[in-house]
Amino acid sequence: MSRTETALVIGGGIAGPVAATALRKAGIDARVYEAYPGPAFTIGSGLALAPNGVAALDVIGAGDAVRDIAVPVPRMCLSVGGKLLPAPSLPDQPPLQLVDRGELHRVLHERAVAAGVPVEYGKRLVAADHTAAGVTARFADGSTATADVLVGADGIRSTVRRLIDPAAPGPDFTGMLGFGATIECDIATPDETIVFAYGKRAYYLYWPLGDGRIGWGANLPSAEYLSLTEARATAPERWLEILRDTYGEDHPGGPLARATTPEQLEVTGALHIMPSVPHWYRDRMVLIGDAVHAPSNSSGQGASLAIESAIQLARCLRDLPDLETAFATYERLRRSRVEGVAARAAKINHSKTPGPVARTLMQLIMPIMARTMNPEKLAGTEQRYRIDWAEKVL
Ligand SMILES: Cc1cc2nc3c(=O)[nH]c(=O)nc-3n(C[C@H](O)[C@H](O)[C@H](O)COP(=O)(O)OP(=O)(O)OC[C@H]3O[C@@H](n4cnc5c(N)ncnc54)[C@H](O)[C@@H]3O)c2cc1C
């Protein structure tokens, strides 16, 4: 029998609602505390869920609701020097599921509420105190909440990470700024395909949505670090000038940048990757999701890994007799997997910001690589991962 009866989940992004739903399923009374004043269903832009992430959502009964709002993308291509090259994929795996981030938030929130999870907004965690009987979260509005455990699902700038270890590393800057948009643009695109494009000066990606619209994202190299707030302090019109200049000679990068309006442009700011975090837990506090393992957008796995970790933590708390054993087992189940994905993404990040010589070499080497890449080696371990909820964790 688990001795954990109650849990405070800090953060109502992706990992938070999934963890709270899974904890409820494990018989633990979980509540979510989110810093935003209300549900963030209007924060848009596209996000691709990998087969392993969608399968993990099936464990908490959210898989079908997510498939309903998603556009399945069965094929991937690389575009190098303007040439489209099919990227190897695993034919027996379900397609990537492209979702609008705001829609995903809505579905996960609704699933948590349906499972009986209370969600409180305007609750920014600032501190936590331990007693023999529990952990008390202190919020910026002066209120408190107490439970047996506190789960830090508070994203890449995690406060819980610093409460666990004041010397914990923060996220590294990948050297790129993120932008995205969903637009109408009259260009030919391959059907049901996501294209990862190495343009003349920068990397971008695009995907047709099947309804005449196209989603696209830009990873703009930048020597200067700009937080989300700093990046949004620059007018979108100015960012569009820069994007049109950077991608102007690319096809379809140029047309995509030119067709995007300031109102459509989503500015994400610096793109990050988390280095290895030495301490995943302490006393009654534990981390999940980007707070402890953000593999950067290049992995296409950040949200999927966050969902997996949330569910594995709930299994460990359900099955193991004490917190120390449950947290240590959770870390053992997760650390090597998430750090392996981050290492792969770090290599891709490197390839997105090459110097002029490396860029020329890439144009020669990548077509050969695309033909000879072993999809099993590339994505097998990542995409075939499945969680057996019924299996007892030992
Ligand atoms: C441009 C871009 C593209 C991406 N594309 C993909 C993709 O295609 N596929 C993919 O799988 N992943 C992708 N990712 C990564 C993915 O978005 C993250 O891995 C995922 O959002 C992590 O979920 P999370 O719940 O851990 O963190 P978040 O989604 O960041 O949620 C954290 C929540 O905690 C709240 N919070 C923060 N501090 C506090 C506090 N002190 N108290 C209370 N609440 C707090 C925040 O307001 C937020 O709601 C992308 C990321 C970026 C930046």
C-alpha cells in the first residue's frame, strides 16, 4: 500500500494535469496549482506528439480526445539545398499527431477535472516548508497548501528545481530564437508530411494542415539571448522583416515568411535545452517534465517525455512503500531515457547552426545520410516506449 495520500502538483501546463490525473488513478488525492490567472487555452502554435507520448496519454484516458483534435502526419522529409529527401520512419508506428498547444492544454485540463482534480489558478509557488507530516507550499498571494508530496511540473524555469537544490543548473540557450505561425499560403506542399528544412541561412519546418492552411516554425540563429518577454518587446513587424530577410531566398521559406502577418506570428524567444540535473528529488519534493528534462524543441519529444514521466511517477508512488524508494525508482526508470533523447537533440541543434564551411558540407552529406539512416536506431527506442499501468513497479 502506498503511504502517499495527497499531492500538490505545481504547474498546470502539460506534465501537471497528466500527473494529477494519473495520481488520482493511483488513488492519491492530487490538486494542481498554476501561476497563470486562468486556463492558457489561447496560447497557440503547433506541437507534435510522438507515438510514445500519445500511447502514454491512453493510460489516463486522454489519448482519443487528443487524437480528435490532432492532424496525423505519417511522413517526414528533410529539405536540403531546396531538395526534398524522405526521412526514414518506423512504418509500424502510428503517425505523429500535430496539435495546437492551446487545444492540448484544454483537453488535458478537461481530463484532469473529469478525474476529480481541483485546479487553482493565480497560484505562483514561491517557497516550500517541510514538517515530519508533510510539505507546505507557499504561494505569492500569501496562501498555502499542505500535502504528503509536492510535484514540480513548473516548466523550464522551475522554482521547485531551485527549492530542491539551490545550486541546480538552469537551462542552456541553444543559440536560436523560436517563431511560429499558422497561415494561408498558396504553395505546393507534400500531403500529410512534416518537412524539416535546412535553408540557406537558417533552419525552419513546415507542415500542411489538410484544410488549406500551413503551419510553420523558424529557428533563427541569434548570438544574443532573448527571453520570451524580451523577444516580445520587439514589434512582430520587425521580427517579420528579419525572418523575410533570413529565409527570403529559400523555397518555401521565403513565401511562408512573406505570407505571415504580424497578427499570426507567435514569438517564442530563446530555445532552451536542460543540462543533466543532479538532484531530481529531495525530502517530499520531486520534479517532472521540462523542470527536470527539457530536451529542446529539436527532439520533438519534450511533451511526450513530460507525459511519460508524469505517469511513471504516479506508478512509483502507487506501488512503492516509502517516498525515498518511490522517487529513487522513478529517477532510475527515467533518467537514462530522457538524457539519451536530449543528447540526440543537442546534435541536431548543432546541425541547425553551422558555420559556412559546415553548411556546404552538410548539403553534400545529408542526402547520403537520409538514404542510409537506420530508422530503428534513430527512433526505435524513443517511439516504441510503452507504459504498462497494470504492472507493479518493483
Ligand atoms: C518552440 C517550441 C516547440 C516545441 N515543439 C515541441 C514538439 O513539437 N513536440 C514536443 O513533444 N515538444 C515540443 N516542445 C516542448 C514542449 O513544449 C515541452 O516539453 C512541454 O511543454 C513541457 O511541459 P511541462 O508541463 O513540463 O512544462 P510547461 O508546458 O512549460 O508548463 C509549466 C507550467 O508551470 C507553470 N508555472 C511555472 N512556474 C510556476 C510556479 N512557480 N508556480 C505555479 N505554476 C508555475 C507555468 O505557468 C506553466 O503553465 C516545444 C517547445 C518549444 C519552445
